[in-house]
Amino acid sequence: MNRPARLTIGVVSAGRAGAVLGAALAAAGHQVVAASGVSKDSLRRAEELLPGVPLRPPDEVVNHADLVLLALPDDALAGMVTGLANAGAFRAGQIVVHTSGANGIEVLRPVAELGALPLALHPVMTFTGRVEDLQRIASCTIGVTAPDGDEAAWSVGEALAVEIGAEPVRVPEAARAAYHLALAHGANHLITLVADCADLLRDAGIEPAERVLAPLLSAALDNVLRHGDRALTGPVARGDSGTVRRHLDVLSTSAPEVLPSYVELGKRTADRAKAAKLLPEAAAEEVTTVLGERR
């Protein structure tokens, strides 16, 4: 894989991901020449991660860069791209990269029409916007999307990912929505699930809740990533409908707001356990019936 030549980098904007990726590209030998950011947090991140890099308006950042890094929220990306393109900020020969997980390269069509190379590079990682995030990049993958049939463009995207220490994974444009759905469903809802479990422990007077949960949840995550459905355990996967009913009783009185998610996740667990031949069909139906009583 060919290493991209030394590039001048412009970061729009210096949010958590933008500042970290800008710093990672600088560490790989490229030169960050400008960044945009107006909030106090953006200014702090720029000072910490991009020292000496001037903060400029987005159009000026684009004008100064060989590679434009658009690290914007999903819903803000299209408007910024269109606005900058209409203002004549982009030019032929630039590499324009966005970091949005939800979008592929279609959102960069105005850039491609001007002769720039559009790429989507989405780090599969959550960032705090601090120096320690640079170490996290080395353990993550980056979802790469480039124009169909343009192998050179795919190679550029993959090389940029490798340069900052990440592992590139090709995500075709047509698969981008499903890709982002899978990541968001797992990471975002996992946080909600774990936070609900910690609240249940604390409400029962069991502390420290996080210390109690950490070894169990870490082992469960490791097991499912290694073994898939064979890692399923617990009362639903075993068909212990009596225990499930007691859980539902507790939730009904102490945490009714958690009850709907427990029921739906329990039903989904029963379905997967049955499909994996871990739970006999009759036991699965009994558990599902008990769960259905509290819908």
C-alpha cells in the first residue's frame, strides 16, 4: 500500500474527533495548517492537540489544505459541504475526507463534481478529545468508503488509516447505513443498558455498582465477540421462567421505566437461544409467554 505524500491538513472542525485525527495525521508526518472552532471546548482541544495551528473560518481552512478533514455532526455535514462548495472553497486535486459514520461519499458529491477526491473515514471509536485518544486509535478500525471502481481512491483512504495506526475496513456505499446502524445500536444502547443495571444495583443499596458489574460485563462482551450466540447465559437462555417472572415483579415496582427494555431484550434473547439450539422450543415459548404478560 502506497504511503500518501506529505500533505497539508485543514480540520473543520476541532471537535473531539477532528482534533484527535488532526493530531494523529500530524504525528504521521503531515502538516496541520489550519483548523476551525469557536466553542471554548474547541479552543481548548486545539491548544492541547494542535498547538500552534491557527484557527480560521471554515472556508479559509479549506483554501489552505491539500487534505480537508470534515469532522462534523452527521446532520450538519451536507449543509457545510454544499455551502463551502458554493463559496468556491474546494478545488480540483484536493482530498476531502469526512468522519461521519452515517454518511458515505454521496454527501460529498458537490466536492467530487469540482474534481476533488471524496473519502469517508469513520473511526469506530468514541473520543474524549484528549491526548489519550491518540492511543485508542491504534486499537480501532476505520470504516473506509471511496468511489466504486476507483481502486486508487480506496488505497489512499486505507493508507491514511494505516498511517495513524488504525486498521482499515472497506464499507461500500450501499452498506453505509447498515454499518452505522450496527455500531450505534451496539455502542449507544450498551451504555444505556449498563447505566440502567448500575442504577438498579444502587437503588438496592449495592455499592460500588460499577465495580460489581465490570468483571461480569467485560467477560460477557469478550465471550460474545469470541463465540457469538454460544455465549448466551442467564435465566432467559436457560428457560428459567420462574426467575424471569420474579425479575418482572421487581421491575414493575422498583423500576417500571426499565421494564419495557427488559421484556423486549428477553424476547430477543429467547429467539436467539432457540435458533442456536441452546433453548428447547417449548422452554422458549414458556419464557416468551411470561415476558408477554408484562408488555
